[in-house]
Amino acid sequence: MSNMLIKKELRQVIRNSGHEVNSNMICSLVRIINMKYSNIDNGRITLLANEIINERRL
């Protein structure tokens, strides 16, 4: 799965969560994506989630 598709999924989960975006969400985001797509590396998901959260805070 490409990084663009993973980022799209992460943004959708963040948008639909209704919670304020912060770094405490990373573990939950990784868990949600890992449940949906078990073949994706957790480290890769973590890096992409960090990118999205940091761009949202700016």
C-alpha cells in the first residue's frame, strides 16, 4: 500500500474521531490501521501518523 493511501486513511480516521489532534493519538491510529491492514509495517504507519499530526498542529 502506498504512503498516499495510508495518509488518506489516517486523515479520515482523525477527521471522523472528533478529538483534538495531538501526539497521544499515534498509538491509537497505528492500532486502527493495523486492524484494517495487517500487512503494513507499524513503523511506517507511525512515521506517517507523526507527519500528519505535525502538519495539523502548524
